[in-house]
Amino acid sequence: MMLSRTASQLYWMSRYMERAENLARLLDVTHSLSLLPQSRGGADISAALATTGALEACRARHPQLAAGDVMHFMTFDAANPACIVNCLKYARENAHAVRGKITGEMWESINATWLEARQMGLEGRPLAGFFDWVKERSHLFRGTTYGTIQRNDAFSFIRLGTFMERADNTARLINVKSHLVGNAAEDSAADFYLWGALLRSLGAFEAYHELYRDTLSSRRVAELLILRPDVPRSLRACVDEIAELLPRIKGDTGHRAKRQAATLHAEMSYGQIDSILDDGLHTYLTQFLSQIHDLGDAIHGAYLEAA
Amino acid sequence: MHALTLPESGHYDEMLLDSGGIRPHYRDFARWLHSQPPETLARKRAEADLMFHRVGITFAVYGDDSGAERLIPFDTVPRIIPASDWQTLEAGMRQRVTALNAFLHDIYHEQHIVKAGLIPAEQVFSNSQYQPAMQGLDLPHRIYAHITGVDVIRHSDGNFYVLEDNLRVPSGVSYMLENRKMMMRLFPELFASHAVAPVQHYPTLLLNTLRHASAVDNPTVVVLTPGHHNSAYFEHAFLAQQMGVELVEGQDMFVKNNRVYMRTTAGHKQVDVIYRRIDDAFLDPLAFRGDSMLGVPGLLSVYRAGGVILANAIGTGVADDKSIYPYVPDMIRFYLSEEPLLQNVPTWMCRRPAELDHVLNNLHELVVKEVHGAGGYGMLIGPAASAAEIEDFRQRIIADPNNYIAQPTLCLSSCPTFVESGIAPRHIDLRPFVLSGRDISMVAGGLTRVALKEGSLVVNSSQGGGTKDTWILEDQS
């Protein structure tokens, strides 16, 4: 049993940390793709922006959508609530409010991350190094959490935040790439770079080769990132965790959330990539995102607001 | 080894005699101090600063726009009190708090003390801290102030005087506990050679006191904080964690069927005892300040119906008000038929014309305080003030004499303290904490605050004060 407000702050602490990491992954890959010629699928930075929902806000500020401006907007621009530094800030603010419920080492890690990120923003750190740094700090925070916090409801809400955010972010990423690739039957050379970039941004490039020992194809990439339970950033892996975490939370509330998670879990466990592709990847992902959002609402209603 | 500045003669120093000798209870410590290389001690001080920062023992300063958190400076020379002094202090504080609780019960019931003519009725009933809502309400064990902080000082005559009582939401106890933890970490050898009374069981005593405050079996206790922007938030979180109870904000609770509940991940849970760290005025927007976002709407009606316990009770401020303070010795005689064991500082009430004249004629040597002020704000220290400041204060007193009291400038005792030039005497006070439940409990200790500026008598952390660990030596005989 814990206060709903506390649970909410723990949940959002880890959501914002995860969001910062995923943004870094997305921008890192976009940044390297932008170095490729157009014909090889490079440059379209607006696609990256579209996944985050910040395209319009960015266009309002930088109508040309010049690469450098967009990158700054998405990393250090304090006026953009969705930029990496602000995510780190919100993560730290939530942690501050629940300092008594997390370990000292967790607090030190998240606090140092925010202080350093703010400093980097002032100094104008080169971007590639910055993205790696954000990923490392997120790994460090997750590792500190795993290594120090008691296995109780607080831990469950922290993990729930991580996987709800990751499920959302991964689905958005695949959605944008699939849109870029289009519905051509044959994978083109440009698609090769796009799918490769997608796998790299999700840290799944090595897993792909290990599992398939074959060239990149959209079908196999989609299967890997949607249905494989053993790839830690796949949709299936996230849903597995969520469905396992919810019943573990003490108390007799949250029936709707648990039912929705179990349903989603069953659908994915017995899902097949061919039937997903028959309906269209975009259709499937749009539906998945709306299911995740409904689940998020149910979690909020049952545990985090408990009006 | 250390550059040691001696106290001015005529002042009382806790460690050093006028002759330059060392008081008996400081001898072992002084010997140890002289055996320590200054570099070692400097390194330990840096270590302490770093540790406090990492743990996050900080406080927010009101009126500082940057909203920055600051560290309260911690001094590593302990304030040592011999057992015999502590016995007097402890007995005096128990007596005083017992009388103050009796006073609160009385003025919210039959008002014997007013009828007996000891305290003028308007002093009590037109006091802004008097809460008519408390009239006739019966509290378990007749306890109003469950937690009291009593500020005492030692004057140059060597005696202790009570400077003020804090019966609303006294703070500082977390520093008492953290300072001890820090000293034991930095200098374990000192605790092997000194019989220092332990203080670390304070949270257990506090939890017992709060649980006993309710008639419910196994009551649910919470700590109510205004939130993490409050200057004492660290302490609220610390105490909740040490007691193993929830730290709640007003928005976490609601009132239903004459009970108070908190919203939890396992549904709604009834709350029986609220250790509230917010002022009366903010507790319930329906009863007090309507613009308060910190309280719980409807809390007062549940409280009046006996559905929840508040610690401290509503309306305790009327007993620690500076205009009521001069009457505390009379309260002790009236309710307990005892002579006060601890003395008050002589106080002139500007509301009395004869005393006002005396105050206005002697401003340059008096300390003048606002009756409702706290935290060292809104006071005049005559001997340290410029002519213009004194003149300004004179006009303020004449405009509203009821709002001021004056006291002689007491010479707070000093204690050797690390400063830039080495070790020098700095003025200190002491705030022990008194817990009132079925009976009164205290840990042998308190918060020693130190004015770090040379010659300064203002020890408040908001005005540049620091803290020291306070050692009560147990009697070895």
C-alpha cells in the first residue's frame, strides 16, 4: 500500500527517464541518417519529430526545420517541454518529491544527471557524445534502481512506468519508419538503411543477426520488434512485463487495468506477423498505441489518482 | 596547535573559564582537540559538508528568489552539558509543558485562570491565535501540545532562562538526529571516551506519543507536509521515514462520513492521527483560510466530532505567543502549585503604559520583538542597532504598542566554534523537544544553534546561524 500521489511520482519519474533515453536513441539514429545522401533514405528529420508529437511546436519556432535547429529544439531547448533536458528535469522533480521512497543512490544518480545535463546545455556539448551520455545515465539509473531498491510496490510502479513508456515509444518509432518505407512489396536499398537504423536505435541490430542470420527484411524486422519476447525493447517484451507487474501490486483495485493488460498480453502471445502485415503495419500500430493509452488511463484511474 | 580565541571576560563560555582554564566536563574533549592536527579536522569538516549535501539535508530560505536549497552550517565542536545541568533543564521543561497544556485546556473550557484574574481576558480571547472553534472540545488525555520545542539560553550569570516556547509546529529535531549521526561517523573515538546520552530513539518516542494521542487501537498515523517547497520539507520526509508512516499532502486526503481518508494504491484508507506540519490557518479551507490549497476541506468538522487527532491541536499558538509568555511562571504556580524550576527572561509588555515608557527610554539596550514574530524576523537588537534603526522601531512601537514586548539584551553563552581564524567563541542557544502523550517523554539532547557571525546573538538558520551536536553527559557515578 502506498499513497496514490507517491505511486504517481515514482511512475512518472521512470517514464520521464525512459522517455529521455528513447529520445536520445531516436535523435542519435536520425542524426547519423542525416549524414547519408537522400537516395539512401537520409535527412528526413521531420519524421523523427513526428514520432514525438513535437513537429508542430518545432515548426512554429523554426519554420525551416533546419537540422541544427531541430536538434537543439529536441535536446536543450528549455522552451520545449518535450526536449531531453526537460525530461531529465521532470524525472528529477518527481524523484525529489518521493525522496523518502527511493534509495539515496537512486536520488544521487538522478540528481547528478539533471545537474550535469543542465551544465551541458549551457556549454553546448557535441550531440553525438550527448546522446551516448543520456543512454548511459539512463542505464545507470536503471541499474542503481535494480541494485538497491526494495522489491515492493514502489519498485512495481517504477518498472510499470518504464515499460508503459517504452511500449509507447517503440510503437511510435516503428510506426514512423513503416510509414517512410511505404507498402512496396520489395524492400529497396533505401529501406535497408531505414530498417537498419530502426534496429540500431532500439539496440536490436545484433539480436536480429543472431536470430535470423539473414539480410534485413521488413517482415522479419517487424516480427522482431513487435512479437519477439526475448528482445528487451520489443512491444511484446514490454507487454509481458506490464502484465506480470500489475497483478503483483497489493490491494483489490485496478481490475480494469489488469484485464486490459491480460487481454493485450494474450493477443500478442498468440499473434502472428503475417496476419498483422495483412491488416497493415500502420493500422496495427495505431491500434496498439490506443490500447496502451487506454491501459495508461486505467492505471491512472485505479492507482495513481484514486479519486 | 589551534588558533584559539578566548571569550571576552564577563561572558559565560560553555568550555572556557575566565581564567583560561577548561570546565571539568570539557576537559577530555579539550585534550583530544589539542591532540588533533588542524589539517585532520579541516578534512573532517569538508567530509561533513559533502555528506550533508549528498543526503540532501538542506533548507529553503524564504524570500530567496532563486529558490536554492542551502546547507545549514554544521560545527564539529560539540556543545556539552553536564548531567546535573540537564537534570535541572529536563525537570523544568516537563513542569513548564505540563502547565502549558493545563493552560490550553483551561482557556478552552472553564477559563479559571482568567476568572482568577491572573491573565487579562483580552490577552487571551482577542489574541489572533485563540481559536473559538476549540471552545468546549475535549481532547484525549487533555493534551494540546504533543510536541513542544522549548528555547533556552544560558546567561552570563550561568543560569538557564527560557526564551520562548514553541507549541505550534516546532522544527529542528531532524538536525539534532543528523548532527549526532554525523559526529559519530566523523569522530567515533570521542563517543568511546565520553558517556554521551543517546538521542536516536526520538522517532520511536514520537511515534508512541502520536499513537497514544488516539483512543483507536492501532491507529494509522501520517505526517502532513505543505510539500517540498517548504523550508522544513527535509525534516517532514525524514520523520515520516524514520517512523515508517506516510508523508501526506492535503491533496492526498479527503473527508467522508465524518472520517478522514487518504488515497492509496490499495484504495481509501482511514487516517486516525495527523502529525501536521502546517499552520492552523491552512488546515481546512472551509473553516480557516479559504485560499489554502494545503489543507483538507472539512477536516475541522471531523476533528471537532472526534474522528481524527491533530498533533499539535488547533489553537495552541495562544499559549506560545510572546504576549502570553510573561504569564507562564504564574501558570505553573496556578495549575501545579509549584515554583517554576526554569526562569523566564524579564519581559516588558509595551501594552502597559508604564512599561512602554521604560522601553522607549531604553531602546538602545533592549531587544524588542513583535508579539507574533518568529524566525528572528521583525526584531530590534538595541545595542547592535544604528540610531536610525532605533528611531524607526520607536515609531513602529508607538504606532502599535500592543504588538511589541521588550527584554534586556541577554548575553547568550558562547561555545568554541570553528571559524576562519581558527577556533573562537560564538553565541548559542538550545532547543530540547518535549513529547506529551499519556506521560511526558524526552530524549536527553536537543538542537544547539550557533550564531556564526562574531558577536551576533541571532542563531536562526534563516539569519546565518549554524548548528552543533548537543551532548548530555550521563552521570558516571
